[in-house]
Amino acid sequence: MSLFVPMNLTCPACAEVFTYEAVGSVNADRRPDLRDEILQEQFQTVTCSACAHEFRLEPDFNYLDVGRGQWIAALPARALRDHLESGVEKQAVFNLSYGAQAPEAARAVGRSLQPRLVFGWPALREKLVLQEIGFDDVIWEVAKLDLLRSLPDAPLAEGVDLRLLGGGGDMLDLAWIRADSEEHLNDFQVSRALYDDIAATPGPWAAVQALLGASMFVDIQKLFMGAGEDAA
Ligand SMILES: [Zn+2]
């Protein structure tokens, strides 16, 4: 089931204190409307009861969609630096809930689940988009690396992510997005062949593919941080 917890919030515009139902976990099988809200970039958007100012809570919850085979631990964008520790912690949560340490009935469900760890709303949304259009997320991150080689002026930096927004046809919609504010720095399109070519012949990318898929944190961001080099 989906779980919400009353939380006292302070409006950043007028300092009004009010109570909001903050999400603790999402069960998208039972609440497909919550999945829709994540895709529409509206989930956990708060409207101040006094001045109507809108702001969004940062993600800090577990997302489950058995039908689509997704289990995602979503954390705030600012927690990215701690991705190694968070990866260990969330893997343990998954193991207890659906993995080796879970009851057999839960393990049976867990075998169809792909556990993932994301930081920030754009990263979470991207995982839902990838599943929707049938892309393998490890191959997709490899495709990003390939794309970066041809984008010398890419604004890649800690906290600035390259994210797939959508694309069911020949073109893919991408954007450089600030992970915390969700501000788009640059929206652009690339041919779907970027992904299809690598998916067809992933051989040359085997080493980086293995590195990206080595933990539930499947994101090229980890390659551009100190810890990513240690993991290699
Ligand atoms: Zn307010």
C-alpha cells in the first residue's frame, strides 16, 4: 500500500506553518494516479494554505510497481554524494523486503523486480519513462556516455543531469536539468538510433556496462564522482 505521513512544513515564501501529507512509500499497482503525478512532475507539490505559493518536497520514499517490475528507492538530489552508503542501505532494505532475506512469497515477487536507487525527481521520472518505452536503463546510460563524446560543451556537473524526457518514435527528447530545482538548462532531441545501435552491438561497451550495472545506482553520475573511480 501507499503510505503518507503528516509533516509540518514551513512555507518558504511567507513562513506559514502547516501540515502536509508527505509520502513514505508509493504502490503504483494500487495507485496508478501517483505514477501519473510523478510523470507529470506534480507529485508532492505543495500549495501553501496561507499564500498559495507552490513548492515541491524532495523525494525520499520507496516506489513499487510489481506490474512493471520496478522497485525504486528515491532520495533527495542533494544526497547524491552519499550514493555508496545509500546503495548499501537500500540494497539491504530490498533484500529484507523482496530479496534473499524475505519470506518466500515476497521473494517470488522480488524475482520480477529490478531494484534501483535514484537521486532527485528528474532521475526518478526518467526510470519510469525508460520502462514505458522499453529501454534497458544500463544500455541507456551507456548511450548517454556515447552522446557526451559528441557534445563538447555539455554542462555536465555534479547536480546537473542529462535526462530522457520521453520519445516513443524516431526521436528522443532529452534535457540537461538541475536535479534539485528541476530547472531545465537545455532541451534537445537525438535520434533513437543512439540507443538502438548500442543495444544491437553492446560488445565494445561491456566494461562500462558492467560498471554501471554493478549496483542498484544505475546512473552515469557515479562515473564523474571520486567514488565511481574507486568502484572501477
Ligand atoms: Zn505561504
